[in-house]
Amino acid sequence: MPDTVRIETAKAETTTFREVMAEILQRITEGPWGPGTLLPGEVELAEEFGCSRTTMNRALREVSELGFLDRKRKAGTRVRMAPIRQARFEMPVVRAEVEKTGAVYRYALVSREVVVAPDWLRLRMGLKARSRVVHLICLHFADGVAFQLEDRWINAGALPQALEQDFSEVGANEWLVATVPFSEVEISFLAAAADAGMVAHLDHALGDPVFCVERATWWQNAAVTLVTLAHRRGYRMTTRY
Amino acid sequence: MPDTVRIETAKAETTTFREVMAEILQRITEGPWGPGTLLPGEVELAEEFGCSRTTMNRALREVSELGFLDRKRKAGTRVRMAPIRQARFEMPVVRAEVEKTGAVYRYALVSREVVVAPDWLRLRMGLKARSRVVHLICLHFADGVAFQLEDRWINAGALPQALEQDFSEVGANEWLVATVPFSEVEISFLAAAADAGMVAHLDHALGDPVFCVERATWWQNAAVTLVTLAHRRGYRMTTRY
DNA sequence: ATGTTTATTATGTCTACACATAAGGAGTCG
DNA sequence: CGACTCCTTATGTGTAGACATAATAAACAT
């Protein structure tokens, strides 16, 4: 095999998909495969790299999942013009997030009421007129200090069980993940001005910038819950890759 | 095959890894495999599902990547106590983000200076004493309206070419992705209070909540750049999954 | 009781091959 | 010229089988 690019390692005789990935990434980022390049087919590449098509397929698939390649049947594999640099944020349960820092976690229910969904909520979640919802305000503490203020709406039409839960002991989030299966989720991050509720429960002055996470959840096209999580002063959501 | 759980479809005789995934997810979320459960081995499962171990492996791997399972050699596959719900945010180049909405993109350089890195920056990026950095302030417009204010520091020690670039035409981000290969990145999302610079260039009043993205980049353990992107009023970063 | 070696086992990954499927492109027909 | 069909092609995914590797558990020696 004269033209083989097989990367030799001490023990391995085979080319692993990780090695192939590394080489592909290098060719994309500093090598000859600039943005827009159409790569050779899997068979050809497999031959060149001295591996099976299965392995080449795996490597290409993973690189594609990293956001560097665009793959289409018949059309082939193409280097993305602008690599999609994607940030993956793990959204842990608050409890886990707090306990990871070594702090003691505490949960408290501030208020709970069952109401007819206000218009803006009906619009936002696509509810029917006069839908009933459970509205919760909860607090999450880290070492006794308020860490996160949770403002949650639960669609009682989709989840009648929510009407019987009082949520004074079990957090709504933990109850939901245990009750509702797999669901479609929309998450937004935004900066909001602290309102009266946030001032009352978090360490904010009125109008202060507050980092908020808004999460809407559906299950089988039915809205389940909409929650806004307001964080304490100076909170950052960080990830590395 | 009496105990086979093969999901029958009209045409397919084989059980696909997607079908297996769906069934596994169902068993985790509403079925008998609650949090902490140790699953049977791949061979056993493959037999039960009427597929090859290869397919079962693929299915389990993907479910694991979704954050529901924890896999370890010899130890086996276990259902995570708290499924890691992860949000993936695509971080497009600003130009692409603007143009996707149909708006016209425009770039402008506000200021450019070469200075000795201030202490807080040295600390933040791990620079040597008296390191020189290029400090840029840039603006990104959508349909003529300021969309994003970019405050960027580039380590001239690691990237001497930056000293010769004037960045009046080419955006620093686009120049960097074309110049620096693959790198390690730390991204933070935070809510900040609008300062004088943001008020001057974005549609903010002093102290307004501003959604900011801070991104630090390294290459081979050398700091490359630190950038803060301040967004216009009402900006949200959203993703679905 | 404690540290070290060894066996066992479940997952990790490679190979070769086969068929499925999507989509571009050529050819055909009105 | 446009709309349709059919062929070709590159990726998508399934199978069986083999070996690699990590990590636990058991056996052993100190």
C-alpha cells in the first residue's frame, strides 16, 4: 500500500476512527480541505486511509456532528462554509448544580394557585381558551442563600395530576422529569430587568440585570410547562469545549 | 422467536437502531427502567430486541449521548439518576445570524489600539507580564441598526499577525476563524448592566440589562482572544431540541 | 488484613459485505 | 419547454464475527 496515510501507533495495526477523525479535522482546519470543499466518497477515502468504509463512515459522521461537515446522500460530503461552533450547555437539575459546588441545597414553595391561563400564556404555549393552569413560584437555595427563583406554569389540561400535587416538598422540576416522558423543549437565555418578585426573593435591586432561562416543554404537541428561572446576581452560565 | 419485541413496520423486516432507541427511551421514561437501573448486557438485549449487537450498541451509545445512560466497561449500562438535559446552542458567525433573518449585514470598526494587557486581562487569560494585546471595538449592524457590540482583545504574543491587520474591513471573528485552527473555547452567557460604551452604540440606557456572551479562546495552551459580545435590547438566544 | 496478580466480563471498535434510501441527472414524452 | 420516469450514485444502516480494552472480582501472596 504505497499511498496509505495510515497513522502508525506502537501497538495498533488498524486505523481507528478517532485517528481518521483527527486527520480529517486537521485537513479541514489547516489542510487542503477549505470551506466548501467536496470531499471524495467514503470508499475512496477508506482506501486512502487504509480502513474499512464502516470506520470511515463513523469518522465522517462524528465530524459532521461536530458541525464541520454537511452530508447528503448522492450529493456527497462537503465542508461547511461557516463551521457551526456549537456550545453545549448541560442543564442540570438545580439541586445537582447547587450540590456540585459543595453547598447545601434547599427548596421552598413560595406560592401555588390554579388559574385560567392569561392571554399571553395561551398565545405563548398554544393553549385552548379557558385552559386551567397551575402557577407556581418556587425558590432554590444554596447554603441558605437564594440561588434561583422559579416561575412556572403547568398546563392542567395535559397534566391533570398537577392539580393534586401541592409541590411544597417535591420541586416541580423533579416531579415533572419523573412524570412526563421525553418531550420537545425550547430554551431561551435572556437578560431581564429585576421585577418586584425578583427583588423580594433574590439579592437584586429593582431594574438590575438578571440572567434568566426560559424553558417551554411540549409532549406530543401538547404544551406541558413554561418556566422562567431567574438567577442571583453575577450568575454566569459557562461551558468549555 | 416468542419473546421478541421487534417492532413491526410495513416494509422493514429488520429492527432499526432508531426503533431500538425509541423503545429504550420509553422504558427509561415511562417503563420499567427507572433511574439507577442496571440494564442487561448488550448481547442479551440484542437477543431480546431481535437485532445484532452492533445495532444494539449503536442505539445504546446514542441514548447515552442524549444523556440518559451511563456506560462503563465491565460495569455495564446504567440509567442516569438525573438525566443530563443538554442544550446545544449553535454559535453562528454574526454575519450568518443577521443574514438568516433576511436583514442586510454591515460591519464597522469603532476603535483599534495596541496596548500592554491590563492586569485583569492578564489574570483572565493567563498572559505573561507586559504582554501586548490588540484591543478592538466593533459594531455589527442588521438593516442599519446596531445589533451587537464586540469588545475584543487579541494576544499579540500568540498572534503577531494581528498587529498588521487593521480590521477596518474584515471582521475580527472572521479573520480569526480563517487564521487560527481548532481551538479550545470557554463560553459564558451572562446579564450585565449597560455601560457607557453600550449606551453609545446600542439602543440601551445606562444600567439596562444587556445579554452578553463572553468567549475566551486558546490554542495549544496559549491564549488567543477574549471577546465580549453585547446584544441589543430584547435579544434572546434560543434553541429547540 | 493488605497489596498484587490474574481471570472474567461488558463495552469499544474494526472488518467485510449487503441492501435501503435519498437525490441528482439523464432521458423521454407531451 | 416543462413534467415525468428511470437509472445511477453516495450515504445510511443492518448483519455476523473478531479482537481490544477497561474495570471489577476473585485468587493469591505477603
